Amino acid sequence: MTHAQPATAPRTMYEKVWDAHVVIPESPDAPAVLAIDLHLIHEVTSPQAFATLRERGLRVRRPGRTLATLDHSIPTLPRRADGSLPILNNDAARQIELLAAHCREFGVHLHDLDSADQGIVHVMGPDLGATQPGMTIVCGDSHTSTHGAFGALAFGIGTSEVAQVLATQCLLQRRSGTMCVDVSGQLPEGVTPKDMILAIIAHIGVGGGTGCVIEYRGEAVRALSMEGRMTVCNMSIEAGARAGMIAPDQTTFDHIRGRAMAPTGEAWERAIEQWRSIASDVGAVFDRSVALNASGLEPMVTWGTSPEDAIPVTGLIPEPAGDSRRDRALRYMNFEGGEPIAGRAVDTVFIGSCTNSRIEDLRAAAQVFRGNRVADGVRALVVPGSASVKRQAQAEGLAEVFVQAGCEWREPGCSMCIAMNGDLVEPGKLAISTSNRNFEGRQGPGARTLLASPLTAAAAAVTGVVTDPRELINEPVTAGGVS
Amino acid sequence: MNPLRVVTSRVVVLPDQNVDTDRIIPARFLTTTGSEGLGAYAFNDWRIDATGSPRPDFPFNDTRAEGAEILVAGHNFGCGSSREHAAWALREIGIRVVISSEIADIFRANAARNGILPIVIDKSNHAKLLTAAFQELTVDLERCEIRSEQLGVMEFPVDAFMRRCLLEGVDHLGYLLTKLDAIEAYEGAAS
């Protein structure tokens, strides 16, 4: 099976980016060899890959196209008085040391904890302007789909593939199917990009995008800021799609311009011209298409242990149905089923993660926290996605709002989303989180997670119960939404 | 990578849909810097309770699961995180074949690169296989068929390259390194 088409046939954005990176086309007997423009690495999924290189006497082929940071295993508490880091355990400390050692040995630029650019890998890349339209971007992390917000083809890979990319700057890949998610209308006030993507996943299912790259389009998607687009593309993997993409436009270019790794001068003009050409052609055919209208969406929250278990915050938790998955999820979450999700008491609130830790997310949360206090008995963590986001939040006075409200304002990192770094939800506790996964034990053994937007999470923090954030907002909210 | 041709073994069935890689290997065990030793934590929080006692209703705790090399799983197995640790953990507990009606993309690729054959089979055969707990099954990659006394013969589709790599124990990185001339030509043209 070859996918070669006449040059005049309309192509999707995915097909254009794919075609531009084919080193050797795929055939029935072998996958394509695909060139990778940007390889992001972190401490958890890279040590075994570097070990493979060392065993085989290989070098990193393109160190200049490889960027490293620390995010998963690091503490988000500040350094101790003696300057040491409160690292969870010796294994985590070893991972952190090894990444630094590997980067020195192989000549890779590490944005370490003292760097002005350190951050969650999917916040750092766009912060630096390293993430650009039309690129192929990979990382040993499934939320690499985030970078598709810029019109890049970006997807998560396993550690064996990390070794392949380090050694050859290429990957063996079969072409994916294509899926179009068209969102018309306008997001109502108080309804955010997080609510949009949770609604999409609830609609197509947690495996609905398996085997596909999703392209998000339509009026409501075009209206999103880059932060909002990143939130949407980030959770493509929660629908089973390895990648999500949004066509680059003026919003994209304005976001990239002036960043450290962005092109300048004549190169910028040439880049814009090229970036404008990668949107899907009129008449391009997708394998599958889904349409939603944003105007009827409400703030969403999950009740179960799969991201597809999302319902409007005004809705009812589904009743048991003799369906083993639903019944197991209800048991794990300790819900009877049939009761409203609003009004459930929460113990922990987590605002952060590669899904929702950017400046607009923090602005949205601060809007709810301003002049309010975290409810008694509730623990609220606010974790900026990167050192740069942290500085900006401090400069805008948001950090002070969080601290005044009684939140813990932390250092950048993955924190409670992955719960392998010391930040976790206690067994049995109910957390409302702006992260991406509500799987059993994801935020700690026995932890129960409700996924929601920064607005909805902040609203629960100040009331102590799951709350429709629209009840608390007096001013118009942009919330990473309408630009 | 050990070649895989024909596997005959008892089957463990995990009928749950959407078993994610956090359930296969919880994140707190990802602080390792190697790929060995993860089998001890496979399905950790599903296999044992908070006191460390084995949960009797977890199929891998059944004595009949001992030595099983074939896992039949519910729809959309291996969704979520890209952690290859999930494949390393399964390999270490002896799993050589995973069969489901859907297997998440990244897990499927990770499994194949670690000598585990991921089989995506049609829904009707999948439904039959879900009833085959602890029965003996033969998975024949040379003939692309599953055979059992109770269920007869079922054919399964498999990617030709994946099949060859598993049959011959081809190392993907080694294969890719044979393409360096083409990679250099591409880079020369692109720069």
C-alpha cells in the first residue's frame, strides 16, 4: 500500500507535514523512515536510551535539534536552606543526576533546575519558540501532542524510539489515519478550552482517535488563544490519537514572534510564508469527521476513571448499568451514581500540568481566587508550567493572589499530575485537577480524581465543593479562550 | 530481541476495557534508570491491596496463571502514557502475546519492540477469546493464526514489518542504522 498521490490532489495538513519529512517512503514490507526536526527529552524516559547509545558506541546525531529539561521526578518545593533539593528518593535523585551527566557526555543542551527556561517539557518548547509550524516533534511522553497546536506533527514515543531518534534523528513510522473535529459556534462565558476538549473526548470516546491524527478546526477553534489550543491538542492522546493539529494562523505567528528560538529578519518572513502553506487544502479528505457546536457547551468535570467520563458540572453522575467498566469506576470513585456531581466535597485542588499550567490558565484561576480564601480543610496547589510562566505570574501579581487565598504556590514541574515526585493526593481523597488523567491511582495510590478547567478547579477550592464556576465569576472571563 | 514464532500457553484474561499503562505500571515505579526489575510491580495496585496482600479476584493471582505467556485483554488495552516500562514489566512476567479488539498505538509499538506480539482481532473472535480464561491456546505468527481445542482456528492480521521483526528478532535501531545513507541524503537536501 503506497500513499503516493498526484501533487495536485488536495492534502490534509498532516499529509503535508508527513510528506515533507519522508526520508524513505513506506511500503507494504516496511514503515517509512521519517525525519524528526525537534526531539525533547526528560529524565524519566531517556536514561535507558542513552545507555543503548553507549552500549553501541553511538553519538547523538543532531544535538542541536535535541532539547532536555527536568520535569517529572523533580520536587516542586523550593531548595532547602542549605541549597539542596528536597528530592523524593535516591532513585529520583539518580534520574536527575543521570540526565545532567548524559547531556554533558552527548552534548545536549539541558535546561536544568537553575535555568531561566526550565519547565514541563510541553510548556518549555513553546516558551522558547522551539515549537514551530510544520515541524515533526517527538518526546518520550504521550502529551507531546500539545505541540500540534502550532501546526506541528508532534507525538509521544517509547524509550526504544528515543534511542532511535537520538542516534539517527529519524523514526520508523506507518502513516496514520486522519480525523477531523470541527467545532462551530462560540464558547460561552465561563466555558474554557479544557471544557471543549473534555466534551470532545466524551463524544468520541477514549479510543475514538486510535490510529488517527486529529485536526481541530472550525470557528470555535480559530477563536482560541495559543494556550487554549495547546490545552485542546494536549488531550488528543486521551481520545487515543497520537497527535492533534491546528492550522497555524496569525494567532500562531504572533505567539512565536520574538521568542528565543524563533526565526528573525528575512528568515522570519520566509518562515511565515512556508507556515501559511501547510493548512489542509480545500477539499482534502479525512478518514473520519466529527462536528460539535461550542455554543451549547458547559463547564465539564469527570466523574469516573477515564477521561471520557466527562459530564457538565450541572449534570448527574451516571447510575450503575451492569456495565463492568462503569460499575468499577463508580466503586473506585466511591459514588453511588444518580447524584449531582456539583456539591461533592473535595479535599485537594491541583492547578497545573502540561494541560493547564500556562499564564492564561493561571489568570483564569486567579480571577476566582482574587478576594476569596481556599475553603477550610481543602489543600490547593498551584504549580506553574515553567520558570518563565512563574516569573510572569509573579510580575502580574497572580502569585500574590494565590498566596493570599491560601494556595501553595510551587516551583515548575509535573507535580501531582504524575505523583512520582513527592506531590500526591492521599489515598481515598477526592481531588479536582486541571491535569489530563483520572486513571485509578494516577495521582497517588487510591487517589480519586475529577478533571476540570482551571476556573472550575479554583471554584471548588474556594467553596470546598464541586461548583459551577459561572456562579462565581462577575467579570467576563477569557480563560485561555477567546483571544 | 528473542524471536517469536509459535507460543503455546495458558491464557490470562483481563476483560476490563481501557486498561491504561498507569494500571500496568504505576508512575511511582518509573524512577528506575534501567529496564529490568519492573515485573515485580506489574499491575501493582490491581494485584495487591494497600496492605500488600494479593487480591483474590485479580486473574494473575490465580495459580492457573503461572507460566502464562498470552494475555487476552478488554477493548483499548494500553491506553494513556507512552511509558515503555509497561512493555518491560509485561515482558518480565513472561507475556509474549497480547490480544484485544483494540490496542493503543504507542503501547502496541512498544510491545512489538520488546518481543511481545500485539494482536488486534475482530470483535466476534475477541468475544470468544474473552471466555477462554486459563484455557490453552497456540498463537502461530508464521501462519498468523490462533488455535485452540475449544475455539478452533482464528486468523489474525499483522503488519508485515512487525511480523518479520518478531520472527527474526530484528532490532529496530540496527535496521534504522542501515538507512544512514538515505538519512544523510535527506539532510543534505533539506539544509
